[in-house]
Amino acid sequence: SQACCLSTGDAFMVTSTVPALLAAASLALLAIGLLPSSPKLSSHVSRSVATPRVALRTAFGAASPTGLRGCDGRVTWRGKIARVEPSRAYYSMGGLRKNILASHASVMPSVIIGGGRVGEALKEMGSGDDVIMGRYDDFPENITSGPIYVATRNDALDDVIERVPEDRREDLVFMQNGMLEPYLESKGLADKATQVLVYFAVAKLGEKPTDGITDMNPEGLTAANGKWAEEASNRFNNVGLSCKVLDKKPFMAAMFEKLIWICSFMVIGAMHAPCTVGGVETNHTEEVTALINEMAAAVPDVEFEPQLPERLLAYARSVAHFPTAVKEFEWRNGFFNNLSKQAYKKGIMKDPLPLHSYYLNVLGVGKPIPFPFQNYKSFMTQEEEEAQHELLTRFEAKRARRLARRARKKAEAEEMKKRELEKAESAKKEMELKEEQMTKARQLEMAKAAAEEETKRSRRKAGTAANPI
């Protein structure tokens, strides 16, 4: 597993230019220890290899800490380091199934729904045959297969899915932030469509995307799962963006990590507004770490890798200029707010997310949860504690009125139902009585007709006997 193959097709694919061959030979000698590592040599290799005509691929074993790496632009072998750009590596751990590759790959013509920053960036990653459509445009008929990238806001998803033919909906590739699983399940797409956790950023329309690479995740954070995950990864790789293809279980863990990141940093930033993501990471580290740990502990059936807060803080440093605001509540913080509400409805008188509930109450978003918040004393003032007590008192009074109103409506409904049943029963008895009377009347008429007929026959018979022929 420690071996590194430097043959064509395994380690390097280099076009037959003299600088490229010299760079490959220099790097090979460096790897086997025949050349000393030096900044000058590293610089030479970097300038020689990092040309558009060179497609460099490096590979390393998942269990080998000294394996050949290229995710962060460095090749490391037996302690020797050479700079190689732009390189990507095979990365295999925790269910990851796809190499992260910077070589230009052929991608399928695709439909891209949404012409904003991300939509235009997706088109630039393609081969020039993609079709961009708006959320209200008719679905193009000339592309009958391949991925359908959805680069719109979450609130546009209903319109988007409605305009996609039913037999093509399993080709949808959702790139939205937030918790999509319940929504996709309601649409019958949870196990059919593709999802992408987007960590690259496009600052302005037409600008080149910036990859989500951190000091703790130099291999990149963007990940995909589903039918078109490999195809999406190839598209991103075309412009040097990383993308891991994950199985469902590790993908869900990665998805919850991203959800926890955006929910925790946006809430803490809003609590200390105006505040950027970098301001939260630098000035409110303890507070956001406590919220991250609380959220992670509340997520059901998911095991996170160690150092979760450290990883999310590292990502925050890479996007330190981003503003903070609590947005798209239903898709983001609403998930955690629902966990608190579900606990209360089940009779569990302990909020699994007391910090989160407290922040939402202060910010005035979501629904207040009637739990005594006990785990955030270090983050609240006496005035806030009194305000929370007053809030819960009002909540309980409102809840009591709501329950009384519900009980009254229930009693009224039951009384109305009882009256309707009695009315129906009375009408039924009246109908049966009428039918019985009509039956008796018909029987009397038939008996009378039969008696009259018998009388007529008797008279005819008597007349015949009195006048014989």
C-alpha cells in the first residue's frame, strides 16, 4: 500500500512537450530520493507541470499517511515535497468513492435551471452544449437524458419540479442549502434524485468559483450523492473544484455538518449583528462551539467524525467575509426548532436544544418552546432570563386558552354530530313508518280487488245455474 506507481496512466499523464517531460522526470527522481528537495526545484516543477497541456493525476493509499498527495497542490512522497499545480488526488475514506481530479473531463450536455451566479458558473464548467432555463420556462425537449442541475432558491423548488417531465425527475441534481430530505421524500425523490453539498462560492455573476478548501480539509468539502454524482464531480473538476462522491450514510453526515455550520454561525452572527462569519469565528468561538456541539448531539442516528467544531471553524475562516443572517428558516434552523417541538409533544420535558431555542426566542423567529432553558447561563443576562420567564408564562397562558378552545370546539363538534345522528335516526324511522303504511294500503287494495273478483265469479256461476242451455 506504500508503493507509488509513476507510470503513464497511474501517476502522470503528460503530453509530449519537453518542459513537461523534464518536470515529470525531475519529480520522479525526487520521489525516489535521487534529487534533493529544494524550493528552486519545486518552483521549476510547478511552472513546468502547471500548463493547460498537462493533465496531472496523483494517487495515494487511504491508509498511508506518507502516500502521494495532490489535493492541496503538493506532492509528498517519503518526506520530499514538490509543488504541483493544479493537481487533485484520489481520496478514499469513510465511504468516498470518487477521485478528486483536476484533469479536464468530458461532461454530458445538461439542463441548468437557474441563471444566477451558480447557474452561469455551472454552464462555464460544461462543454458548451448545456441549456439554461428559468424557473418559469418550458422544459427543453432537445436534451432527453443527463443531469438536470437545479440552481435556484429553495422556495422555487415546487415550480421547478412541476415543469420537469415526470419521467425526467430522477435526473434532478439539487444544489440547495438546508435540510432537503423531508421535502424530497414528499415528492418521491429521496432515493432517486442527486444531491450536492456545495462548498464553492461564486462572489459575482461571471466570476470564477472559489473552492471550499480549509486547513483541516485540504482535499475539499464539496460532496455529491446519487445517480449523477460522478457526472457532477467531473463537471466541477473541469475548473479545478474538488468534489467527493459519497455513499448515502457518509453523505448524510456531511449534509448535517453543513446544516449545523450554516444554522449555528448565522444564529450567533444575528445575535451579535452586525457580524460576519469571521467575526463569529474570532470573537464568539466559545458560544458557537457550544451551539455546534448541542446541535450535533440532537441530530438522530448520525455519527460525526471527531473535531466537528474545529472543522466548522476552519471553514468559517475560509469564508470569513460572508455576512450572517437567519434566512430560509423552514429549510435551515426550522429543522432544529422542530426537534425541540417534537420533544415537547412527546412529553419529554427537557429541550434537546436549549441554546438554539433561546437564540430563536431572542431573535423572534420560530416558535417558542415551553422548556426551562438551563444550559446557557453563561451566555445570558439577568434581564434576558427574566424576559424568558415572562415569555414562558405568556406561552403557558396562551397554551391553556388554546387547549380550552380546542376542547370547546371538540364538545361542540360532538354535540352537532349527536344531533345529526338523532335527526338521521328520526328520518329513518319516519321513512320506515311511511313504507309500512304504504305496504298495508297496497295489501288492503289487493284484498278488496280479490274480494270483488270473487263476488263477480260467484254471480256469474249463479246465473249459469239458473238458466241452463
